[in-house]
Amino acid sequence: MEILVQLLLSGVSQGMGYALGGLGFVLIYKSTGVFNFSHGQLIMVGGYFFYLFQVQLGLPPWWALPVALASMFALGMAIERLCLRPMVGEPTIAIIMLTIGLGGLLRNLVGLIWGTQPQAPVPLFEPGFFSFAGAQLPRVYAWTLAAATLAILAFILFFQKSAQGMAMRAVAFDQDKASLSGISVPRVFALSWAAASVMAGVSGILMMQLMGLDLSMDSRGLSAFPAAILGGIDSIGGVILGGLIIGIVEAFTGGYLDPYIGGGAKEVVGFVVLLLILMVRPYGLFGTPEIRKV
Amino acid sequence: MAIHLLKPLLEVSNLEVVYHDVVFAVKGISLSVARGQVVTLFGPNGAGKTSLVRAISGMLRSVEGEIKAGSIVFDGKPISARAPDQIARLGLYQIPEGGSVIKELTVRENLQLSRFCRGSLKGIADDYALIADRFPILKTRENQLGGYLSGGEQQILSLAKALLARPQLLVLDEPSLGLAPMLVAENFEKLQDLKRDFDVTILLIEQNARVALDIASYGYVMEGGRVVYDGASDALRQNREIQEFYLGLSGGEKKSYRDVKHYKRRKRWLS
Amino acid sequence: MAMKFFRNYRVSYREDRAIFPTLINFWPRFWFVVIALALLLLPLPLQQYWIYTINLGLIAVIGALGLNLLTGYSGQISIAHASFLALGAYTTAYLGRFGLPLYLVIPAAGAIAALVGGIVAVPALRLRGLYLALATLAFYAIIDFAIRKADFLTGGAAGTSVAAPTMFGKTVAGDLSFYYLTLGIAAICTFFVKNLERGKVGRAMMAVRDSDIAAEMAGISLFWTKLTAFGISSFLGGIAGSLLAYYLQFINPDNFGLAVSISYVAMIIVGGLGTVIGSVFGAIFMVFLPEVVRVVLHASSSVIPKLDVAASGAFAEGAIYGLVIILFLMFKPEGLARLWRDLLIYFRSWPFTY
């Protein structure tokens, strides 16, 4: 029973982390139509930026956080302006490749600057355990869960209620008509990337609390893809649900299946779920199907 | 109908539009629209009307077109180099062919998009009441997705969106396209009322010349990228060429197919 | 006489059907022979390291031809190509234990890869673009997992050794022999794809790429076309993998990771989607790029001290690699093939510009 609760909590908090990462994809995809294959690397960069300001430059965490996020904001805008804006109108595969190349570039730059050694970040949340349902659970899971949930709620509020959020949705659906309505499409693109990078940053910082900081963080971020697709890439609620499902399935697979087969299933089960969803319901649980005309 | 005899609201001078560096769509057009007028521009398919409208509203770039020469001045400001959203916010609002409804947003959300031209949502409720009065369909379908509306309803929604943005000049590109004649007549009637309520100037691009000349006070005829005739709508209605080629009135004489000369007859615009 | 050698129109059905349509005139034929001779003589004066790199390049050409067929001609985005190489390679390792000669093993490796490719084609029937790419990503993850787990067959994460390739009783050993073997196979594959592209199958693939609904309405079976695309593409991938296994003599799952798939996609994009010559250019470019970068970095290490450290060097290389892909996509998205074509047109129509 204790194991079950532990797995559940770790799955849920990991899942919320995936959801946060997935929402970043969704934001970029919804606004600009680009699927950013480098999001895992952006998440990783977020973690490293925070490490830079918090540990290497010694800023107190409540300063380091906004500075790190502001840097992510700037990075997102720079990427959009320099790499993506010139690519408007190019075929999908070229843009996908561009984001893959970008991811590789980011990863290698991080390795170049910080090296391959795992870094030791100063934890944001107090360590230790608390009791719940008869189990001893690490505090950090609960804190990350809370933080991720808050971030997601803030994001949802922004996207649904604010004028900028509406502008992003309009641009996502029909650029030309949005433009004629007085919405500056280039500005929406820039803002989307900036906001998505900030979300990736938060995701990275939280993941750092759970599993440390090293170069493998970007492949863990890869698990956010199945989360986004499972839920439906243009549905916010779907992504959250997808993230939770993937997180829990991964946790349970890791806890119950891996010991029998010697490991490895945890990483792959997300993709199995992805494949199943693509076969059965490609647009995800809550996504809207694409309407195509010849 | 007060027409200011001073500076025109929109002035297009010697405009040339080229697509892909090779297709010459607009070959030197000049027109002007005075404040308070309803001006119409009509002509056959391929005359370059939509290209002209795209040039005016800044949408040429997205279809790989370019203004090669000439100028467009709106309310005293040159707009040929501006982005479409800037032009919309200056007060020149275009409803493209097929309407401006974003299908995946609800009717309500589509209407709320006018906030980007207005600056905020303040006061929108009163304006909305005015429009919903004339077009009650908007209220009943408020929470439906725009894409589920019929063609005529989408045109109405586009019009409502446009007016809520409180533009100075409303540019309508073929609003009657694909609509049943009865609906066309009805919509145009309401358009005239709304024009008064909202005090907008209208530039109407149409193929349906009869309806266009009914509501406009001045008209331009466009063919092959050029303006071939212009004048007050009464004068246009009397013109024989226009009657024959655009209004469907051929003057009563019976023509036979053997009379080949008739079909070779060139339009003598200047006589 | 001049007319016979300098025309660019065709005078017979035979010429119209030709695989290499530009070989009507004298000069193209001349250069063709020159290049063929050059390829045959190329490795003789070179050092072992460069022959090794060229061999890897030739293997990449075969793989790139396969992927280009799938993605460039048929429009099916796949980031699982390395998995097909893996299948070919591991089949080779397995069959090699039975002492089978390479002219049986290599086609068998291709066939096994093609079989799995057919399975991957099934979700492709329903998915397009981004979703297909993700499905192939999932396949890659699953196949990678399977390879690592089935250590009784594959040696797991530790890898397995491969018996030397044999042909008619004799072992093919040494970089030079391997060069000629691979060159021959690569040439055959190139002719094959070039022939395919101008025939019914190739045109069906291109129709599916450009507008699949319209293609279906014109009577093209999406099912068979996509199945064929995945099948042939994986077959070529399997052959490339098989040759790789024979060459490296030891393989492990890391040889066929996601980075390899991505580098193949980069090859066909940088080279030029949907062209045979693009596959060739792209493969050679991508295999030689790290070498060029290494040389440049070594030269500039005197200026920037940090670059000489081995580990940093790898990252700097990787960063520049990624940067090159990005720059190519931004400024020359149609790839080297387009550059080549523009170059030829420039010279052909000089001094006119169009």
C-alpha cells in the first residue's frame, strides 16, 4: 500500500511536470503552428539558467527565479525572431528539422558551457518526508506538485481570459483574418515563444528539484510529447490530463514492471501509449480534428 | 448625406500591383473615396478588384504580391507600407471575400475580436445592442462556433465584427457572393441603416452591379486591371455599355447569333 | 555534328525513357565516364582514415536514398530510419553466425527490415505530417527497447560482434575491398531509385506526397503506395545497416540511436528532398562535416584555448553541426541539389540570366 501511494504521488507530480512542459508545446503549436522538437532542451536550459543565477552567481532564490525566467523570455523571443520568423511558409518537415537542429545546438552549448558533470543545485524546497495514507513521502514531490499546479492555473487564466490569449488563439486559427482584425501576428508569435520558454523554464526548475541537474534532462523532457498528444494538442485540459496519465503510467511501470524485466520499460511505456493513442484517436482525447480539403 | 468636399478619406493614386514578379494585376489605378460616401467598384472576374482591395488593406504580402508603384493615402496618412493590423487599427477595416469569420471561435468571441481595434471592450455592449437589433440571429447563435453558421449568417457576423471595431472606412469585398438574392437585398438594406447608425464610409467591391449601384452614390468600373469608367451612380445606370454588360439590359433589339459583329463589339467607354 | 552533340531535346523513345536523361550529349557522357573512373581510382592514393570515412559516406548514401524515397518522394515523415539500419545490422550479425555469404545475408537483412517497415506503414495509413513523425518516434523507442532487452539475440546494450563478410568462399577484408563492394551496391541502389522515380511507382509516391486525397481519387491506392514506400525505404535502410555491421564488425544499440535518425533526416534535407543526387550530396556532406569541423576547430584552438579539450571539442562540434543544419534550412531549404541545379543552369544559359 505504501508503495502504491508513493508511486501515485511521484507519478502525479512528475505528470504535472510533464503537463507544464506539454503546455509549452501546445502554446507554440496553437499560436504558430510549429511543433517545437527542442522543447526538452528548453526545459533543460531553464534549469541551467536557474542554476547559473542561484548557485554560480549566488543570488538569493527569490531573485534568481525572476531573473532566470526573464532570461528564458528573452531566449524565446530571440529564437522566434532569428530562427523561426524567416521560416514562415516553409514546409512542415523543414520547420521540424529546424527545431531539432535547434535542440541539438542548445544541448551542445549547454554541454560546452557547463560540462557533462551533474550539477548540485541548492534545493528550493525543504527536504524531508511527511506522512500520508500510511506512507512516508518525500516533501519535494508535494511542493513540486503544488508549484506546477499553480503555474498551470496561471497560464490557463492568461490564455483564456486575457486579450493576448485571445489574440494567440485567433492567430492560431486564421492568421490572415486575425491580422485584419487588428492583431499583430509577428508580435503574437514572439510572445508565444517567449511565454512558452518561460513555462519551459518553470518546468525545468521544478524537474531539477526532483531529479537533479545534468545533461540527460532533455530526453526526460521528451516524455512531454506523449502527454501533449494524448490529451489533444490544442486542448489545455487535455494536455494536463495527458500529462497526469503519462506520469502515473510511467511511475507504475517503473515500480511494478521494471523489477521483473530488469529496467527500461519506464522510459518506453510513454511511447507505447503515444503509439496507441495515435492509432486510435490521433487528435487525442480532447483535441479538435483537422478539417482538410482537397 | 453630407459629403465633405475637402480631403478624401481614401486616395489611391496610380497604383500598380504585381504578383510573383510576373503577373501584372493592377495597372495604374486611381480612385478616391470621400468621407460619408458609399463608393462602389465593380467589374468582371479577374479585373483586379480583389488585388486592389488587398493592396489597400495590406494583405498583399501573404499572397506574394507587391505594390510596384503608386500610393495609398488614408486619412492623410500613407499606408502602402504598413502591416494589415496597423491599417485596421487606423480605421480602415476590410471584410475579405467570403467573410472575416474565424471558424473555430464562437460568434461571441469573433465579435470580441473588435477589441483590438477599439482598444478595449469598453462600450462594446451598447454598440452590440444596435447591431443585434437589426440582426437578431447573432444573439440566438452567440455561443455557437462561427464555422457552423450558414454563408449568409457568416456575412452578417463579419459585418457586425467590422462595425463593432468602429472603423472610419469599411471595405467590403463581394459581400453578396454565394448568397440568395433575397438575402442579398435584405442584407444590403440593413447595411444602409447601419451605415447611418455607425457613421461609416463604405467602399463596396461587387460583381452584382445592380445592387451595388442601388446603394452607392459613386462608382468605378474596373476591367483588366484598369478603371475604364467612373461617375455618379445615376450616370452609370444610364450608360449603355454598363446597361448591356453589367446590368443585363440589352436595349430591346433582338440580337441573333448570326450577327457576329455584336460579339466583336468593343466597349467604347469614352464615347 | 554539332547538332548531334549539343541538343537538349530527344529524338527517340529510347532517349525519352532513359534513366539519366542528360546523357544525350557528348559532354555529359564525357564527364560521366570521367567521374566513374575517378570513383574507381579514388581510394588508391588515400590514407586509411579517409577511405574509412568515404566508406561510411557510401553506406550513408544508401540509407539516405531509402529515407529520401520515403520522406522526399512520398511525403511520409520518419525519424525512425536508424531503427531500420539497426534491423539490417542485427540480422547480419545473426545470420553471420551461420556462415552465409554476403550475397545472401545482405538481401535477407534488407528483407527483414522491409518486413518491419511494412508494419510501421500501418499507422502511416491514418497519420500525416507531425503525427506520423511522432508515431515513428514511438516505433524507434520501442525497437530500441526491444534490441536492448532481447540480449539472447542481440547481445543487449553491450552489443555483438559480426562475422566477416564472405563471398564465393573468400573474405572481404580491408577498407579497400570494402570500398569497392559498397561502391557497387551504392551504384546499384542509385540506379534503382533513379529508375523508380520516373516510373509508375515513383509518380504514385509523388502524387501521394503532393495531395493524397486527390491521388486517391485519381485511382492511386494509398495503401499500396505507402506500403511500398515504407517497404523499399526500409529495405535500403536494412542494406545500409547490414553493410555497416560488416564494416564495423561490432555493433551495439548506440550505433542506431535517435541522433543517427536525425542525421539521416538532415542528410536528405541538406541534400535536397525528393532527388537522387540530393541523397548523395547530403550523405557525403553530413559524413564529412564533422571532419571539416574538427579540422577547423583544431586550427582555431590556438586562438580559443578551451576548444582543445576533448570533451568540449565534442560539444563544440555538435553545436556547429546543429548550427549548420539550422542555417541550411533557413537559407537554402531546397538543399544542395538545388544549388547544383542552379549552378548547372547558370552555366548552361550563360550569358543569359534566365
